[in-house]
Amino acid sequence: MSDLANLEQRALSELNATDGEESLRAWKTRYFGEQGEVTLALKNIGKIPGPERAAYGKECNRIKASLGEAFEVRQQAEKDKALERSLAEPPIDVTLPGRRPAHGRLHLATQVMRDIRGIFADLGFQVYRSREVEDDEHNFGLLNMPPHHPARDMWDTFHTMTPGVLLRTHTSPGQIHVMRQFKGKPIRVILPGMCYRYEAITTRSEIQFQQVEGLAIGSRVSMADLKGTISAFARRMFGEERQVRIRSSYFPFTEPSIEVDMDCIVCAGKGCSLCKKSGWLEIMGAGMVHPTVLKNGGYDPEQFTGFAFGMGPQRIAMLKYAIDDIRQFWGNDLRFLQQF
Ligand code: DAH
């Protein structure tokens, strides 16, 4: 048998033995690839001695055509098989409802923080941010609480391994940073941010929580300005009909110090379970900046006065949305978070 006839028979029987697309592809490369046997046979035509060349060439081309055809038939058969296989599989139910992509949203704490910022922005307050890791001096000392001052007991503190470095227990140390940066110019800022306390976690207290501090300093800033500002805030946040009252209190960094209440949003002062029958809800601590604190910030208390306040925006959110457990904020329960 001539080489060409041998080649054709071998190729045909190998083609019939292929199984699946991959072996079919391998077959094609073996015979029709760059170094394939049919390709080389065709290239060989020129080297055949004259008298035999025409017959050889003709035979080569016939083999090329017939193998090519056989390949196509085999390939089609493979495709048909694949189609049959996929048709036999359970069908895709195109009527099933699609899966909604999950949409993110702003955390309730972020929303309320933005509301608060917005209200104070309208009242002319700038936002100033200060560090969460503080030193003892800023968190206590410069706020009129020297070492061993009993008032330090009001804030249970996380200390780091570095002596004197702690997680701030309130945003008040920011007051000192602002004053030292404004260097004697009038100030009207709020300081929002995270605070930390070494406390038992309960429905009303967390070890990590937000605060918004407010500070206004000028030549004739008064208690009336403080009350006006807080009333405006309460009305914008909770409704125009809100009333605000102040009670005397104590903070080392203010003199006089006050606690601010707002009439209950549920019973409007009549007494209910939210306000524990008192008719009032506590919303923040505040006061006139203590002369020592002004001095520590570089302001002359003979020339300047100021007011300050500090509130917990999560507490504000709890009042506004009737949330009874502060642990919900960082609990990561989507059933809670998706309600807002
Ligand atoms: N820093 C106080 C606290 O965390 C809150 C506070 C009270 C801030 C009175 C003030 C203030 O600026 O004047 O309990």
C-alpha cells in the first residue's frame, strides 16, 4: 500500500475512534496542523520527481478533501450529541423571579449624625474633628481635672500600655485642640466623633459610642445664647412645638453647668413610660466654659466667654425612633438596621 493510502486509512480509523471534542481537536492538529501529516504531504509535492508528481499531487488533494469532509461530519455529530445532552438536562425555569441585588444604606447612626451636622451648619457651626486616642492631659487635666481630682470618677477610662495615653472618654478634649488652633479668634464649632468608656454594656450604655460636642467662644457669648442654640436644635430635630428646660448640674469644665431636658416627645409633658412619668427627657450636658479651660486653650477669660455642650447622638436617635436598646447600633442585625 502506498504511503498516502496508508495515511488516509490511519487517519480515518483514528477519526472514528475519537471521543468528544477534545480528542477531535487533537486529531485535527495531528493531520492538518502546521506540522500535521496531511500538511507535510502537501508540502512534499514539489519534491516528487517529475513524472509521478501530478498523480501524487492529485491523490494528496483528494485525501485532504475527503479527510476534511469526514472531519466535518464527525464534528457535527459531536455538536448534535452535546445539544441532546443539554436538552435532556432539567430545563432552566425562566419564570423564576430574579434575585434582587442587595442595596447598601447609611447606618442609622450616620443618618442622625448627618442630621445633627446639618442643623448646626445652619446655625453657623463648623465641623471640627479631633483624635480618638488622647493623652491624660487633654482628656482630663486641661479640662480642669488635675490628677487625682475626684471628678475623674465620672468617666471610666480605657488606658493603653503607654502611660498617659488613653481612649478619649468624651469629645470635650477637642475643645482644647480647637482653642489652641483658633488662637484667640471667635469660635463656633461642633466636634462629632467616637468615644470609649470602660463600662458595663447595658441597654443604655456601650463601651463605644458617639458624641457631638459644641463650642462657641466670643466676646459676649452668654447663657441665653446657649439656651437659644439648644432650643433651636431641639425644635429642628424633634419638631417645632418642643420645649426645653435647664437644670443646674456639675461638670469640671463648665461654670455654671447645666443639664438640658426636652419635653417628652410621646406625651408632651403629661408623663408616660418613655419619660418615666416625669414629662421630660434628658438630651445633653452643657454650660459656660470654665475660665480655667479658656485659659488652658489660650483665651483670656476677662475678654472672652463661651458655652459648650455635649450630647450622645445615639441617645438622640433612640428618642427620635423609640429604640429601647443602645446595643442595637453596633449589633449588626440587618432586621434592625433595615428599618431606617
Ligand atoms: N463631656 C461630658 C460627658 O461626656 C458632656 C459635656 C457636658 C460636654 C457639659 C460639655 C459640657 O461640653 O459643657 O459627659
